[in-house]
Amino acid sequence: MQDLLNELKNLKAEFETGLDSIKESKELDELRLKFLGKKGKITAQMKNMAKLSAEDRPVFGAEANRLRQQIEAAIQQAAKDLESARRELQFKAEELDVTRPGRALKRGLAHPITQVIDEISEVFFSLGFALADGPEVEFIKNNFDLLRIAEGHPARDFRDTFYINDEAVLRTQTSPVQIRTMQSQEPPIKIICPGRCYRSDTPDATHSPVFHQIEGLVIDHGIAMSDLVGHLELFAKAIFGQDTKIRLRPHHFPFTEPSCEVDISCWACHGVDSESCSTCRGETWVEILGAGMVHPEVIENCGLDSKEYSGFAFGLGVERTAMGRYGIDDIRRFYENDLRFLRQFH
């Protein structure tokens, strides 16, 4: 009997020594299991009661239960102490000095591409245009067929276009938005459709496989080429300055007839000493967009009567406009996420 009571005293001393060295909750849990677990030392001592007489068992049992209760209480208190110490360290780490001067917040800014899209859009909104949008994964029918871009056209080559499958591509232009609008909306139609486009170009200073366009479409009774010219003149003056002039050159697009390339007078040299101008390279004009009267067949393809309705369309590259406007020599700068570059457009 006395030997077993001495064992309990030794266990108590062993526990107290172990408790003094506890630094973390994990260590405390290990100590608890060591003494109070199913295979713990207190449980093992309780099994020794079977060796005692009927008179000694209550005495030993009471001492063993008292030790168990003391250990449980000590462990609970130690857990509270560890939690208090943890919170104290956390509070010190998160301590806030209200007398300290505040830190200035760095203001974000829209990407230059977004800025140019917003500015161009605002110009056309002021001219009565509405915003239209469409999917970037587009049916081949909408991206090519209904726009009179026939099979065999270079734009449909696998080397120029990202094909998803036999029926869909990553759109190569925002023109499919015009198709969808004409199919779903009765004239009068007056929309712009800015968005991301994709072509299989190797990245270099002037090409990117991902780029942005803004296209416009007007469909109504009696729309003429003069309406296109008037709108483009207003746009050019609003974006590049009131002294800006435009020039139309004959061109060919499958979806417009007649078609034209549109140049604007150089915003850098204004025709003065153009030979040394790095923007127009002595031409005094800078190509900015393509345009034309919507081909009657395209109008018919969308379920409208080309004898009743006519219209014009135009499209411009946002990156090219931004590069020209800000004197940027490499399109890749827009996508490198270099804050030193982007902060210039605050």
C-alpha cells in the first residue's frame, strides 16, 4: 500500500516538473495524454487497486482521484495561462499607436488602354451612340461568313486566327457584335462596340496576339457617306484637337462598299517640319482607322432590307491610337505591368 502511495507522490513530482517546462499548447496536450490518457500513468496506477485489500482500496482510490483532479486543474490553468500569453503577444504585435502620423494611401489609376477606350466612348456617347457588347468566343458564322469573309480569305487561315473548334474562334474583331445587334434590334441602330480581340500574331513592337478595338455602326433610312465623314471629323477633333483634319483613301473591306482608310493630320508636327517627325515620318498624315458603307449583303445577312436601310461602320485599334497619342514606341509596354510606365498616365 505504502509503495503505491509513494508512486503517486512520484507521479505528482514528475508532472510538476514537466508542467514547468511547457511552452506551447501542443506540449501541454502531450503532457495531459501522458498522465490522464487511456494509456496514461494515472490510469495505469488505478489498475493497481486490484492488488490491494478491501480496506486499502478506498484510501488509495481517494488519493489517486485527488491527484487526477489536481493534474486536471493544473492543466486547465496552464492552458489559460498559455492563451493569455499568446493574446498578449498578439496584442503587442498588433498594437496601434494612434499618435503616429498616418500613411498616405497610393491612389490607383485606370490602365492607359482603359483610359483611351473610355475617352473615345464618351465622344461617341455625346454623338448619340449606345454601347453594345458580345462574347469573345464567337461563332465562325458571325465572325466571318455573315461579314462576307469567304473561305480562303487570309484572315481565316489557322496561322492568323485562334480556332476553338470547327464552329467557334476567338473573335478577330468586334464586328460580330454589329452582326448580333442587327439580328436582334430593329433600326435605327447607332452603337459602338469596344472590346478585346485575338489574332495569332507573334508579339513585337507593333503586334500583339491580344489587342483592343472600338467599332461603330449606324443603320437607318438614308444614311450616306457624308454622315460617316461628319462623324469621323467630330471624333478626330475631340480626341486629337480642334485643328485636326481627316483624309479618306480608297480601300477594300469585304463587309463595306465603298471602303476607305481614314488618316488624320499628324498631331505631333501638324505638317510643320514633318521630315523630322517620328510620328508621321514625313507623311504629315497618320492612318487611324478603317471605315465604309455597310455592304448591302451584310445588311441582308442580318435579316434587314438593304433597299430600305443603309449604314456606315468604322473600326479603330485602341493600342495604335494610344501609342500615337502618347508617343509609345512598343505595344508590349501596355502589358508588362511596369508601374514606372503606367504611373505616367495618372
